[in-house]
Amino acid sequence: MHPVISGLPAKLLATLGTAIVNGDLAPGAVLRTEELERSHAVSRTVVRETLRVLESMRLVTSRRRVGITVRPRAEWNLYDPMVIRWRLAGVERAAQLRSLTELRAAVEPVAAGLAARNATPEQAGQLVSLALSLRASVTDLEAFLRHDIAFHHLVLRMSGNEMFTQLAEVVGEVLSGRTHHHLMPARPEAEAVRLHAAVAEAVARADPAAAEAAMRAIVTQAAEEMSAALGGA
């Protein structure tokens, strides 16, 4: 994972990252340090730090005698949370959401079933508590989002599969993106709240089939809501 940066490097990173994922900086484009310093009014240190992070995301690569060049999309780290965030905010939003929803559909129901097998009583209790918090926060989308992210992160962690757990940030970006880009109802649907409670209850009673079915219904409903918000894209 790339280091966390702030200030001017973070601003330049967002500018260049967004330009790359939107195609404004096409594959093969050369990023020259001197030009970036001048056009963005930043120091060489800021440019170098930014380019190092972009390289860690595999958005750019250093080529001898050429310099820093933009990589083809097939080489990007598409699981990087910041790359996901930029794509969700850009021209590829519909395609990105489709890919991420298909990923969620493949992973999260299975993770819920595993969680029902592997969760400790304490973890199951935490999940039930988060489901109750979701129900209590339907009038506050930001609070609902925080509880929703925590709920899905916990399910992935309880699965006991370290590969699933590594997808927690990806799922968090999907949930944040659909909220902040208005791709879900202004007030969460009662059925979505009920389904989260159903997952928690199934995990608590160690019922893998019910947990998997309820989580699959959650992902399906989310996909339908986003498709409707995007006009069926």
C-alpha cells in the first residue's frame, strides 16, 4: 500500500490521478518533473513524492531515457482505494460500479456464510449491534454510512479468509461512493435495513445458508438502486 500523503502532494496526486483514470493523460504520456513543477507551482520535492505514490499504484512507471510514463489501464492496481475513488468520481463511474458490484456479489455472500461458521459470540454480538445502529441512523446518511462500512468490514473479517479481509477498503470505497455520488435513496430502504439485520441474526445463530442468502439480497438491491440512479447504465 502506498504511503499516506497530505498538503500539496495530496492535491497534486488527486489532480494527476484523476487525469490518468479519466484518460486526459493517456497511456504512454510522459510526465516531466520540470513541467509539473511549473504548471502546478510546486517544488521538485512535491512532484517527486507524488510520482512515487502514483508509481506505487502502478499508474505510472519509470522508463530509462524516457522518464515517468503513464501505464496502460490493464497494469493499474485497480484495487487501490484511491484509484477506485477517482474512477467513481470520473467518466467511468458506471463501468467502475458495475465491476465493483460484480466483485461484491462474488465475495460478500460467501464471506457472510463463512462468518456464520467462524464468528465468535463476541463478534456476532458486535454485528447485531451494528445492525441495530443502522436501523437507528436511517435519517442520517453519514452516520448510516459509517455503520454500514463497519458492518461489511466486520463480515469480511469474521469470514476468516485473509484474502476477503484485504477487500475491506475496496468495499468501503464502494459504499462511500454510492452515498456521496447520490446513487442510493436519500433515506435507506427499510428492506435494506431488514436484510442487514437478517445477516446479523443468521451469523448469531450459525446459519451459513441464511447469512449468504441475506447478503446476496443486500448486494443485489444495492446494484438495482445504483442502476436506477444511473438511468439503467
